[in-house]
Amino acid sequence: MAPMPAMAGMSAHDSITIPAGAPYGAADVRFMQGMIAHHSQAIYMSRMAEAHKASPRMLKLAHKIDQSQVAEIRIMQQWLRSNGQTAPDTSSWRTMRMAGMLTDDQIKALTDAKGVEFDRAYLEYMIQHHEGALQMVKDLFATPRAGQEVDVNVFANDVVTVQTAEIGAMQQMLSQLSDK
């Protein structure tokens, strides 16, 4: 199969080549590469919480998101490497853009926020971020023959389950902030 062009933010020599008979395709590779960048930005956002005087409840949520997404990045990087593909590092979020990722202005707004303003911005932006991840999964499954390889399929479905639940919790937390 011919090499696929590189993802935005990756160099041209990082093209995708799918071996004949592979149980995955270029869309699966792009999904895993993109989700590494996506998760990395969520980790960056979450690690701001303590220094920005987030509430104890927000710190707990941020720590949970940080821990779970660090572990998932390791899984995605291992899957990519074991399939002979380029595995982006966690700085890739700075150059790769996809659904739900924060803009530079949004990152600045989060960086400038403290206390309850940080909590509100973190929740609003993380909901946006998670909704973007759900869109990435939807796009993967809408691509013919994509998302069929077992590990990619299980991972993508786990993203839907976990991030949908987290969106619900964050919406509840956000409504409680609005009541104050």
C-alpha cells in the first residue's frame, strides 16, 4: 500500500505505510497519533489545577484525568510502535490540532485564571475537549474499515464510555459553580 501523508504537526518522513494484510488502516494510525496529542493537552490543562488554586474537588478531577490519560498515552504509543508506526510524544499537542482542542487564546485564558475562575474555565474547556475526543471516535467509526482492529476498537469505545461519564460529572460541577 502507498504511504499516506503525514498528520498536521508531524514531519513528512512520518508518513503512514500500512503493511499488506494488516488488521488496521491509516485511519486507525491517525486516530491513535491524534489522540496522543489530544490527551497530552488534557494532561497539560489538568496539571495547571494545583498552581491555579483549584478547589479540592477540581484537583481530584484534574488528578484523575491526568493519571488516566498518561496511562492511555502509553497504551497508544506502544500500539503504534508495535505496528511499526510513528508514536508522537506528549509535546505533540502544541503542533497538532483536532476536534475540541483548546486554541492558544483559550490556553492563555486558563493560564490566567485562578481559584473559582480557574475551576469554571477548566470545566468549560475540558467539556469542550472531551466532546472533541468523542467526535474523533465518531469520525474513526464513520471511516470505512476503520476501528475494526481489536485494540483500537476497545480503546475507542473506552474513550466514549469514560469521557461521556466525565462530561456528565463536569456538567454537574459546572452547574454547582453557577449556583454560587
